[in-house]
Amino acid sequence: MASIVELNQMSNDKLEKTLEEAREELFNLRFQVASARLENTARLRQVRRNVAQVETVLHQRRLATEAAAAEPAITHISLYCLTI
């Protein structure tokens, strides 16, 4: 499980892949709970938390992108910073 700092440093593609893997693990853990084969039930909470953190980072990035698109001055500054 990555810390929130590590998640913020990841690219969007890597975050999407991490989210997909975490959701798949959560799906498998739920089946293990249903069949009474899961020994470490705390893992469910860890994976749910990881999913929530990744979704939060992705949502914050989408909001920041939308805000930047709405403000032409911010877009101009962002493009200027990218050319430096």
C-alpha cells in the first residue's frame, strides 16, 4: 500500500492501474470472506482505504484541471512553466 505522498507523485495512468488492481483484490477478498477462507480480515479495511485514497487523488486532479481550464490566467502560467 502506497502512502498518500507516493500516490500524489504517481502519474494518472499508474494511479488508474493501481486502482484497478486494488478493486480486483477487494473483489477477491469479499469472496474469501463469503466462503470463510479469509484469515486476515483487516486486509479488507486496508484495501478499501487504498481504493479511497487513489480515488481521492484522481478526483483532486480532475478538479484542479477543470479549475485551470476555467481560468485563462492559470492556463497561461501553466503553459509558461512547462516551457521553462
